[in-house]
Amino acid sequence: MSAFRRAATLARAVVREARAERLTFMAGSIAYHAFVSLLPFMLVVLLLVTSVDDQATAVDVLDAIGTYLSPNASGLLTRTVTEATERTSLSLLGVGVLLWGTIKIFRSLDAAFSNIYDLDHRKSVVDTFRDAVVALLAVGAGLLVAGAIGSVLSFGPGPLGRVLNRIVSTVSLVVVFLPLFYLFPDEDVSVSEVVPGTVFAAAGWTVLEYLFRYYVAVAGVGERYGVVGTIVLLVTWLYFSGFVILIGGALNAVLGGRTADVAEYGWGENDAAKSRSPFGDELEAVGEALAAGHSLTLRVGDTEVTLPPPDEYEAEVSAPNRPDSLGGDEVEGHLDLTWVRGRSGGDDEV
């Protein structure tokens, strides 16, 4: 298969995964949590930087971070946060309250990645909170580094300087996003497996920043509609930014064969690996027997039970033919059985 056809197949697989997991809807939820958490996050950053350095340096770093988070409203955010710090202090404000508001966005991302990777098990509140805190610390450190680099490193306003600035911005975003794509799937993934989606998200944010800056310059939203127009544009930016991150997660899941929706659709099926699995033929035989209407007998240790034919069943074995750089071949089988009261002929629901 040519590189073009492989890329087209991969793109269709990612689109199919995005539709199956309703990523556009998830992006709206993330945009809301990001909007209500953006100011608390930047306020915490400013107060922490101010506590170890002077106010001017903190504002420069915050302005650079604001460029990554919102290219159209970074000035408004910087002014708002700076004025807030002038009226309070780190101890009076209550870092705990601010961090709780900031963690909400990472909890939303954690839930979204669990859906993308088809994880059925539910995390406990403690595990979810722990992952969100770790991601917050990692992303916060990455943003501080990226903001510090952006505040001191500039290649000038010329064409070459703009290109170099974009490259530095993209590399900085890769550093910021990598912890998200590595921590949130709650799967045993490798760093190399999450690099494609991380690079895609970083490049996507860089392109979005350029497009939004161009639109703001041409349309003059801030001058024409004032603060309301700026807020609407900010929410739109957060929506598309969240959507790009989710698409990056879907890309990693498809490439790694981690999602049942398109496990073989993205890489093709490895029949040899499937035939070598210790459960492939057995699951297919169970599916054929259930299709014939036979009852189901289960034996676990000394316990044996016989159940009526299920109303709904699915027996499937998948073996995506993924490259060794992304973990190699992996065979996955699952058997889903469902009995519904009123249709299976029994009085009780199983």
C-alpha cells in the first residue's frame, strides 16, 4: 500500500473514531471547563512566579503563556489576572480553591481519553484526582518553561524569524502536551506510542494560533464587539483547541490499535497473529454456537451453571497489524453477553 493510501486509510480511521466517541461533544465540555478554569490557572501561575521573582518577570511569563492558551485574548487575560493579584495575595486567595477549579479541565480530559481508548473500568475519585494533579503539575511546569523561553527568545519580525518562532512554539507545546497523552489513557503505553498525537496536537495548536490571529486582525473582533466579542472568540478558540487535543488522542489510539472501534481499520488485520492466539478459535466457536441458539454452560473451578441463550451477544477477536515501533502485534478478544427480561423467556433478569 502506498504512503498516500495508508495516510488516507488512517485519516478515515481517525474520523470514524471521532464520530464513534462523539469527540465534538466532548470538546464542548472541555471548552466550558477550560473557560471557567483559565483565569484561576493563570492566577496561580502569576502568584507562584511572583513569589520567587519580581512582578515584571512574572507578567512577561504570563503574557507568553497567554499566547499559547489564547492568542486573541492574552492581553485581556494578563490585565485581569494582574489586577486580581494587586488586590490579594497567595495566602489570602486560597491556592486550594484555585487548584480545584483548575483541576476540573484535566478531569474532563481524563474522562475523554478513557472513552477514546475504550476503557470500561471506572477510576476511583482518588485515582482521577491523582492523575489530574500530576497532569496539572507536569503541564504547569511545561507552560512555565515554554513561557520563559517565549519571553526571552525571539528571532525578530522578519519571515525567517516568524518561521523560527513557530518552530520553537511547536516544540514547546510538544513538551507541554506529552504528559497528557502519556498519563491520561490509563493504559500501559510507551512514549513512542503517544508521540504522533502529541506532535499533531502541538502543530494543530500552532496552526490554530496563526488562523485566529489572522482572523482577529482582519475582522477586528475586539474593536468591533468589545469584551463580549473577545469572550466569544476565546470560547471558540478553547473549543477547537480541545478538539485538536482529542483528535491527537484518537490518532494515538488508532495507530496503537487501542480502540475496538477501528483497531483493524487503521492498520489492517494480522491473520497469522490471530491464528496463534490461545482464544481466537474458541471465541469464534462460541459465537457460532450462540448463533445456532444453543444454551450457554459456564464452568469456573467446581462451579458450573447453564444459562439460556442470550438475547444479544458479540464474540470478536481483533489483531491489528501495527508496526513494532508502536508495540507490535496485539491480539484482543472479547465476549459480550446480554440477557433482557421479557425476551429471554425467564422471569428474572440475568
